[in-house]
Amino acid sequence: MNTAASWGQNFQRGCDAMAIAVLAIVGVIAARTFKDYGLGWDDYTHAEYGGLLLRLYSSGFTDQRAFHFVNLYAYGGGFDMIAAYAAKVLPFDLWETRRLCGAVVGILGLTIVWRTGRRVGGPLAGLLALTLLATCPLYYGHMFINPKDAPFAMAMALALLGTVRLFEEYPRPSAATIAIAGIGFGIAIGTRILGGFAVAYALVALIFLFIADRHATGPTESRRHLGVFMLALIPAVVLAYAVMALEWPWSVVDPTNPIRALLYFSNFFETPWKELYAGQQVSVPEMPRSYVPQLFALKAPEIFVLLGMCGIAGALFTATRRTITPQHRAALIAILLSATFPVVLTVITRPAMYNGIRHFTFVTPAMAVLGGWAGAVAIAWLTEKWRPAAAIAAVAMTAAFALPVADMVALHPYQYTSFNHIAGGVRANDEKYMLDYWGLAFKQASSELHTKLTERMETPPSRRRWRIAVCGPQRPAQVELGPEFVVSWDPRGAEFAMTLGEFYCNDLDAPILVEIKREGVVFARVYDIRGKTFTSVLTSGK
């Protein structure tokens, strides 16, 4: 074996070893920190939904309350069921278990992205794709706290891996590929009806593959290839439907229910409210078309944006070249659509948008794959032209990855609120955009309030509990504060007030007992309002 070939093999093994090391590091950090993440607006309701789904199955489908619970029956509840069951067998409480399950699902998504990037562009592309996603605060932060969008991101990543493998092995995919695709499509659609996008991307890419195959082999042979491929997909379709039914049983009680869910989510189904965007209070159905692209540019790490955009441009260019195989072209088209189509569709249709870009977490895996592929192509080109330049580029990428890591450490456990350095970080965007819209800071605020009262040796007034007015998610606040407190919106007659550092919460003229800050920005406060008179903790009450 010549020296160049030996070096190449060692390099590939080194990339794989580094990818495994990244996964191990994330796993260790997650295991040590998952208890730090507080509850958000949706946790309590989703926990109830998971319990109802377990009772649906344990009762032999006689207890069907899950089919009518709020609007969550229109979502799949696979994550909620797993968390509800895990809480029965793990030595953690329900809320800690939900955070641990989120971490496990998130790390599974990272692993899938690594394998997808590796298939598309080799070991270095896989390593870069994994690192891009692991250092993306949008993905990393939400994987602990978000029972909807983070599991959906993992599911879409798995469906994408299945799609890439299907096209690589066209027209006779292996049994393993059929299983991955079936499970991926099933989990994606069973988690959220928008998982049907994954099927649409695959169909569009298949059309391009068939046309290319027709030019290469002729009409008869290309039709035979397509027929063989479609027959091979039958088990995948059956498996996908079974998986969807398992995690989203409402979808199969009536075959038209998925269509009903799609129609339901096609229109904004809540009473409109206002959120802070670019320094203005804007009604969520009236957000500008620039909402998603602008927030991605401001919140995603600079290296993620740069390599992601290069990956999109590179995939568009490469897909038009006749020198690549039709199978590779189809895989690139599927990845390209996964990364861009939801954003383009949102710009065109302008739906109601809120809570930052958490609803678009599911495009980050595909963006990371494209970014990893682009980075690997750039390094390979520089290596061919002048190896020292490749080394310099590698050092620059490493430094670029260190920036979001440092930010996430500084913001912990509020990584999802991050803004990149070009945007000025959270300090520069505190009065322009909503930061802790999930209300995670109430966990730390509650803990520090308990500590403060203990230090002062204060106890509730005789024969009753402390009363606290809360501006933010009420149920999470009650869980975090515990049975010693009664929570309400009304500050009249309350001893304390706990507020988020968001525009809709009042800055009260009262002593501050607790203040939760990151990078100089207030995420939550607890006030001592004894002897004070306030009519509301909301800004509308001023």
C-alpha cells in the first residue's frame, strides 16, 4: 500500500474516531446537566398526553381520553409515551425523566446526521455535519426542553438517512435500508403531519432519478428499474404505517384523520397575541416574510450559516453536473429540499409565526449535512492545491466551532436563547427579540427563592401558604415552587412576584430577592411585594 493511500485510510479512521468522541462528550455533558433544564409552557400538558396514551394502550383502547385531549390528539405522542413510561422505571421524577429522554433523542439525531453526512461526503463530511449540529444552540438547547420540535427534528433526520440510502442502493435497496426508511417515515409523520414533507422530497428526487435513468438505460430498462424499486418499497410503506399508528393512534382510528390534522394546522388555531420582533410588538399572524431567514441568520452560529449556505449552493451546482451518478444527484436533491423547502414555503405563504424559530428545528439536520459536505469538499480541494492551506482552514473551522460552544456554556441552561456574535449576542437582542419565551428560568428562580427564604428563616403566614404572582407559565412555576406556594396572576394579597424578563412582564418597583441573569441580561426576577400595591404583573396592567 502506498503512502498516500495509507494516509487517507488513517485520516478516515481518525475522523470516525473523532466523531465518536464528539458523541461521547455530548453524552457525558447531557448526563451531567439534564436536571438543570426547567419546565416550559407545554411540558405539563404533554406529560398528561403521554399518560393518557399509555392508558389508551393499557386499557385495550377502552380509555380513549387521549383522542379528545386539548388539540394534542392531532400530534403524535411517541416522545410523551416513552417519557411517561420511562418515568415509571427510572430513578428520576417525571420532569427530570422528560429532560433525560429529550437528551437521548437529541443524541440519536446527532448520530443519524453523522451517518448521513458520512454517506454523502465521507468521514470528514460526517464529522463536520455532526459537529455543526452539536454546536448549534437551536438544536442542542431544544433537544432537552422541547417535546414537539426536537423529536420531530430527529425523526426527519432519520427519514432523510433512509431516503439517502434508498437512492444510493437504487433500484434494489437492502433490507436494512428498507427498515430505516420505513421507521424514519413512520416516526416523522407520526410525530407531526408535516413529516409528509419527507415523502414529498423523496418523490421529487425519485422523478429526477427516473428521468436520468431513462436517458442512460432507455425507456424499457428504466421502467423495470422503477418497478423493482417500488415493489421493494412495499414493506417500507407497511412498516411506516405501523410505526405511525403506534405513536399516533388517532391517525388510524379514522383513515381521514391525518388529512383533518393537516387542515387543522393549515390555519392558525389560537387567539392571536403579540411577540417582540426586531424591536416591535407584532401580532403573530402578521410577522414579516423575512421572519424565518432573518432569525436563522441571527441565531445560528456563523460557521453553521456559512457552511450551510455553501452546501446549498454547492448542492445546486453539483446536481446539475452530468458527471455525478443519478443516485447521488437524487440524494443531494432530497437533502437540498429538506434544508430549504420549508423555509421557502414559509416565505411564500407567510403563516403565523412565533416562539423564535423552534418550529424550524427540523431543518437543521439537513442543513448540517449540507454544511458538513461543503466543508469536506473545501478541505479536500485545499489539500489537493496546497496542504498547509487545508491545515489553516481546519484550524479556522475549529476556532469557529469554539465560538458557539463558549456561548452555550455561558448561557447554560438557556442555550436555545442564543444569538450569534455578528448579531451581538443576547445582550444586543434583549430588547429586539424574545429570549426565554419557554420560561425555563423559573426553575432557577424558584430554587434561589427557596434558598433565600431559608437563609432568612422566613416561613409562610400561619395556617396558609406563600402567595406568589407569576408572569409566565403558571403550571411550571407551581411545579418548581412546590406545595409551599400558591400561584396566580394576581399580585393583590401576594407576598412575592416572579416574572420573566420579557416585554409583557412588568418591572415592579419593589425589592428584588432573586435575579437570574446571563451575559448581563435578566431572564427572571422574584420581587418581595409585601406592603406594596400592584394591580398586575403584566405590562398591560400599567
